[in-house]
Amino acid sequence: MNLQNIGSCIHLCSKAKAFRQGISLHALVIKLGLQSDIIVSNHVLNMYAKCDDISSAHQVFDEMAEKNVVSWSAMISGYDQANRPSMALSLFSQMQLQPNEFIYASVINSCTSLSAIIQGKQVHGHSLKSGYLSISFVSNSLIGMYMKESLCEDSLSIFRSMVVPNSVTYNTMIAGFAENMQLDKGLEYFKLMNKHGFFPDRFTFAGVFEICTGMENLLGGVQLHCFAVKIGLYATPFVGNVILTMYSKCSSLDEAVKVFESIEGKDVITWNTFISSCSKSGDHYMALKFFVEMQKGSYSLQHDDFTLTTVLAACAGLASIHYGSQVHGHLIRTRVDLDVGVSNALINMYAKCGLMKLAKSVFDLMTHHNVVSWNTLIAGFGNHGDGRKSVKLFEQMKVTGITPDSVSFIGLLAGCNHAGLVDEGQAYFDSMEPQYGITPKVEHVCCIIDLLGRAGRLEEAEGYLNAFPHDDDLVILGSLLSACQLHGSVSVGQRVGRRILELEPGSSSPYVLLSNLYASDGKWEDVAEARRMLKGSSVKKVAGHSLIEIKGALEKFTVGDFTHPQSKVIGEVLRNLSWAARELSS
């Protein structure tokens, strides 16, 4: 074999990532003493880099007596593609030759990976002086780098300076605007791309569907879906997955089901996206059904940690220990170590099912805890009335060196609320901003007002309401009005009730609560007026309902609804229980 044939064969191994054949050819090169030829050595170096053996590539590079710009390019791009950007930058800094466009693009990508914007700007200047900025993939790399650092104006400047932007340029601009939440700008460049005759590809659709998802623009998403169907890209997992996400975010589960069924060659991401869509839409049973479907039949895909986390969230949404314990048992059988995210999902599932001993057991078995682990357990104990344990866990978390976040205080304050720890809860709330730098959000204000309201400290609660910019939040106002009704505070209740009616005249709750409040104070004329206002408003009170799980099935019971197929049997059992209770009390 001559030099040209050997070089061509090694190049083919690089393209096909045929590592074993490539090693054999490298051995032949050494046997024939051809390693001194710079072209052959560059092919060998490139073969190792493309086959993900970057150490061997660097060894070949170091052994080369002579290196040209192709040698440096293969080595630098190899490190960039091997996700070792710091080594790519280090090599670039040692290079004495004039870089080519491939080196510039690789180094800019490495700066992007490292968020090394200062070095990236230096490379930008270097490429500008060398005259390589006019080459599209160098400019595209720079646009991507600036977009990642949220320097959209710099990206726009490069785009405007380009003589001939290509489809990759537009895709990078669209994706960058989507990531920086400049959604209207992203759509503008999608339209510009079409106007200039560039045909959208799968990367274009991924960016534009992300924009529609962020805007919750169902109409725009449907139009794009039709476009994807028209050009035949809708059935690929890459595009289908983002369409699924869009319909899920826009609360259109029926359409998500159709998209899921139309995707050919569903991958794990497809299943995860769909199962997550079902769970987030509240259809937890469907999420569990498709989790089972994923692992059997012609699919038989191996789930990952995201799948398990989503399925456990569905079990938590159903408060179903029946399914949750099965998933946990499967994990025990198949996993030696659990990811922290999966363990956190297990804690949450057991907490939602009211099994705090099991939740604590999972927590204790974890080798590593993050702030989510602590927050989930704190909230779990708090929601089940054991506020003192929530307080104790909160203090333990601080001792371990984990800094509480905004969610930590929601669970802590809820625990104090349910356990009646008024002074403790108030002290924790007051410490949030000065001690931890956390500005109270609406959830925290709601907790403190509910805490003080339940304790009858209504003037203090109203003071907190007026001190924070949440005085128009209906949940907070409703909580305070309920407390006024409970403790008979007509003065505060009137102010709060009128404020609620101004904000939401179509709600029935304020009328009912005000009526009860006036009745507790003997103001019967005001009671009658509140009732007349409710009747005249044409507002209907939504009937309450309860859910219970029986043998893995969820049963719903609504006030005044007797359509349940076993309503007669249930009524008979309730009458017998009522009779037995009266017998015991007499």
C-alpha cells in the first residue's frame, strides 16, 4: 500500500468511527516506518480523536516531529468534541502558527462551554484581524457564544455583518432568543428565515416550538405543527418531543396523545415527555399506564432517572401507596444506588401518602442530601401536623451547611401553621430577608397571615398584608376573611370582604363568609343583604367533593350527587355507622 492509499483508509476509519480497523492501520504505519509523514500522522491523530480516544490522539500529536495547522486543528477540535474545552484553549494558547477557520470555530465553542466570555472576545478579535470572521461557521459559533452569555445585541451585530447568513445562522439566532426569553424576537427571525428562502429543518422547529411553549401560544403551535406535518418532520422524535412539550404546557393533553401516537421510533425522551405531560395535566393514572406500556411489548425501553422521578410524582399526585410502593420495590430490586432526584421523589411520594416514617427512612438511607431533600421532608412533616419536627429538621439542615431557600420557608411556615407554633413561625418569617436575603413571596405572606389569623391576631395579620405588595392576592385575602369569620372580627372582615368583591365580583365565597361573619355578630340585616347580593350576582357555589382510593381505584364523591352505582349500599352503611355512633354516645 502506498502513502495515499493508507491515508485514505485511515480517513475512512475516522468517518465511520471504525476504531479497531483504525488501530490496525496505525500499527501498519508504524511497521512500515511511515509515522514521520505529516499527512499520515494527521490522519492517525484525527482517527483517534474522532473515535473518542483523545489520550492516544494527544500521544500521536506529541510524537510528531513536525506539526502543521491541520495537526493543531485536529487536536484542538478533538478536545472540543470530547467535552474538554479547557485543554482546547490551552493548546490554542501554545500554538505558534496562524489558526484556520476550523480552529477558530472549535476554540469559540470551547469558550462557550466554559462561559469564558473574556477569552471568547479575544478570539473574536483575533479572527476579525485574521479575516476569518466572514466564514459562516466562525460567525455562527460567535453568535452561539454571545447568545449563551445573554449578549443578544452582540449576536445581532455579528448577524448584521454577515454577507450570506445560512440556515444554521438563523437556527442559532432563533434558539438563542428562545433561551433568553426574547420570544417575539425569535418568531421575527423565523419569519425572516422563511422570507429569505431558507427551508426550516428539525433544529428550526425545536427552537420555534420552544418559543411557542414559552409564550403558551397554542394557536401558533398548532400552525407550526401543521407545517411540520406538511414537510414530513412531525414524526421524528427530535421534533415530536418538542411538539409534545408544547401541547403539554398549553394544557392540551388530547392533542399530546395524538402526537405521541404519531411519533415513529419513540425514544426514552419521547416516553418521558409524554408521561410527564400526563402527570402535569393531572391525569396520573394515564402516566402510570404508559409507564407500564413503555417497558413491555415491542417497546421494552429501559427507563432512566427522569422516568422514575416522573412516575413517583404521579403516585404522589394520586396519594397512591399501592403504586408507589411497587415502584420503590422495583428500585430496590434493580438499583444499587439511587440518584438524589429519585430519592427525593420517593420521600415526596411517601409524604403525600401520609407515611412519614417511610419518608424519613428513605431520607436516612441517602448518602447525599441536597436542599430539595430537606425541603421535601420539612414540608411533609409540616403538612401532617408535626410542626416541631419541621422546625428541628430546618435547624439540622443549617448545621449540615446547606443554606435554606425560598421553598424551605414555605414548608417551615406551613408546619408552624398546622402545629399552632405562632411565635416561632412569626420569628422565622421576620428573619427571612435580614438573615437569609430571601424576599418573602406571596406563598410566605399567605402562610404568616393564615398563621396569625388562626390564632386570632387579625390586626397583626392585616399589618403584614399591608406591608407587602400582595394585598390584591385573592388566596391571601380569602384566608384572612375566613379567619375573621372564625374569630368574629367584623371590622377587619368587612374591609377584607369588600376588597375581595372588588377584585373578583364573580366569586361566591366572600358573600358566604361575610354572611356568616355578620350572623356571628347578630347583624341580621347585613346577613340578609349579603345573601341578596349573592342571589343577585348569579354566582353559583361550586359543590365540594372528596376523593378516596379503594383497591387502587380512585372514587369521587360530590355533595348532592347520588349517581354513584353503589350509592344505595353506601347510604345503608352510613346509616348503620350513624346508628352505631349514637348507641355508643348514649
